[in-house]
Amino acid sequence: MNALIEIIIFGAAAAGALAGAVGIIASAAPVRSALSLLLVLGSLAVLYLLLAAQFIAVLQVIIYAGAIVVLFLFVIMLLHMRTGEGRATKLPRQRPAAVVLAAAFLAVVAAVLRGVPSAPAAAVPEEFGTAQAVGRMLFTTYVLPFELASMVLIVGIIAAVVIGRGPR
Amino acid sequence: MTIPVPYYLALSAVLFTMGALGVLIRRNALVVFMSIELMLNSVNLSFVAYARQLGGLEGQVTVFFVMVIAAVEVVVGLAIIVAIFRSRDTVDIDDVDLLRG
């Protein structure tokens, strides 16, 4: 019974993610692409919950859906640009070449995936993936990368202010 | 965990391919950027799936750092796109071709 529910949830979330991915690259209006991105991110958050990664799922909703997509929408509204991609591309046959390359890449990855052994998943403790468990690892083993990440954030904020200020 | 890991990996691979396809065929800089986000997210899914499969939290910690870097990347990238729009009045990447010679 539980297994059936899990399969249904996985199917729904996977279908949502795929539909959103198609929406991102096929929508004419950037706003629709941004909302499709939101659909992908939400579906992936559901999959993270299935994979016992509740902290990552919450982060996904807060950082990606809450901040990044809103930022995208903000810029789209701010620029208020012409949205069409009317004129012919400067590179001839770019689109068919891109499709062929993507299909070839997918075939290579599928060939690799065929060799992945499907061993049963490891047994995990109850608190696997909680904010407490991930946080403990972040602040012990990975405390140096954590502090470096804060440096990167500061640099990013300063860079955004400097670039966004424009010419004086 | 009823669903075996290869299913998650296959989904991740398809999402990554779609993101790459979006980068290659779209010319709106904002949509290209969203496709890059899609690729980052598909890789995150593989990391989380293997974290669960192997029973270690390192994969989830990696995803945390990817999210931090992705947030910075979006902020700086969107600032650059806004700056380009200010100076050239377009976000079509085919129109930004100063390096083309």
C-alpha cells in the first residue's frame, strides 16, 4: 500500500518536472518559462521528500521557488521587453544541430545508466536528512566550505550592486 | 525507498538534456539562464538520490552548496542581463556579439 502511494507520487512529480522542463524551453513568453521553472522546482522538492531529504526539500522551496524564481519574474517585469524571437538565427541550422547533439548526449547517458547496478538502498536512521543531521555535518566536517560559501555570497551581493548601479 | 535509484537518474538525465537543449536553441538570455538552472537542478536530483541510496549525507551537503552558488550565480547573472539591456536595449544573445569580430 505504501509502495503504491510512493509510486504514484513519484509518477506525478516526474511528470510535473518533465512538463515543466518542456514548458521552459518551448514557451514563447519568458513569464511562462519562469512559471514552468517553478513547476520543475516544486516537483523536485516532492522528489527530495521521497528521498528522505526534507531539509533540502525545504531549502529548494525557500531558495529556488521563493527567491530565484521571484528574482527572474522581477527582472522580466522590470525589463518589460519584446518577448518574441522573430528574426532568423544568425547561425544556420543551429536548431536541428542542437536537437541531434542533445539526442546523442541522452543516448550516451542512457548507455551509462544501463550499467548502473540496482542494489537495495542502504538502511538509514530516522533523522536522515533532517535540518539537525545536515546541519551537524555542515558545521563539523564541512565548516570551511560553509564559511567560504558565505564569502561567495558577500562577493555576489557586492557584484550585483556594482553591476546593477550602472554608469555614473 | 520503493523506487530504485536508476529511475531518478533517468529523470535527472532527461531534465539535464532538456536544459542543454534550451541553452542551445533559445536566444532569449533569460530563458537560457532558466535552462542553466534546470541543469543544475537535475544534477542536484542525482546527488540526493545517491545520498539516499548510499545512506550518507555528503550528497545532501553538496546540494546545499550547489544551491548557494546557484543563488549567487542568478543574482550576478541577472544583474549582467539588466546591464546589457540598459546599454543595448535587447536581451537577445544573438545581438550581443562584440566578440564575434
